[in-house]
Amino acid sequence: MESASQDINLNSPNKGLLSDTMTDVPVDNVSTAAAPPPRASPYNGLTEAEEEELKSELAKVEEEIGTLRQVLAAKERHCGELKRKLGLTPLDGLKQNLTKSWHDVQGSNAYKKTQETLSQAGQKTSAALSNVGSVLSRKFGDMRNSATFKSFEDRVGTIKSKVVGSRENSVDELHSPPASGDKPSQDNPAF
């Protein structure tokens, strides 16, 4: 190559086949008429220029996002330092957030409606249980006054008196003093 200003056409069919004898043949600059038409990008039918513009814009947005992340990290560090100087702990912040959230929940329409519904349900449940209690009390009273229950009660009373009566007799025998002529037995010494 004799001159540094000589261009090499990479689209030439003779590319890479240049010999020493062809080095003195001047190569024309590629004209705009011979330039290939803009190709359609595989991305949504964009031209190369539109694709390059979008790539440039994407790079700028990503750079801005990085900058904003750095700014946010610096602001968070500054916030942490201020909280530390004020003596605020993460637990205090959590308590404050929970308290605020609870007040927000209590002020919501959904909470108020749920509270009202549960209150009404509680009142109805209380009334129902009261009714069940009075019905059961009345049924037990009716059952107790029935002839079958009276008969059963009498039988249980009779059995009880027999069992208690026989125990009292045996206890009385153990504690009664012996007859005047009887000697106390050796098995049951007197106390």
C-alpha cells in the first residue's frame, strides 16, 4: 500500500485477494447510491436508525437509574445517621409504622363494616344461646316433674337409704361400747 488515504472496500468480491500488483489501483469511496437499503430490525420492524436511537435512550435511562440508586443510598445513609443521632431505633420505627397502619385500618370502611357485622353476629349469638339455655332449663324442669323421673328419683333414694343405713349400722357397731359383761375383743381395742 502506497498511500495511507487509500480505502479498502470490504464488500468487494476480491476482498483478501489483493496482490502486490493491485496495490497501485485506486479504490473508490463507497457512494451513497451503492449503500444497502436500511434493513428492518428483528425488533418490532424498527429501522437501524430507530433501533440505535432506542438503544441510546435505553443506555441513558439505565445510567439515570444507576445515578438515582446512588442518590437514594446516600439519602438512606443520611436518614440513618439522623435517626441514630436522635436516638431512634429500628424498633421505634417499626412500632410507629404499626401504630399508624392500625389507625389506618380502623379508619377504613371495610374495618367499620366488619366490626358492625361482627357486633350484630355477637348479639344474635348471645340471644340464641340465652334462648337455648332457657329452653334447656324448662325441659329439665319438665323432665324432673315427670312421673318417670319421680319414679327413678324414688328408687335412687331407696337404694341410697339402704346403703347409707347399712353403713351407719356397721359404724355404730364399731363405736358402741360393749355390753356390761362382755370383754372387749383383742381385735378391736378400746380407744
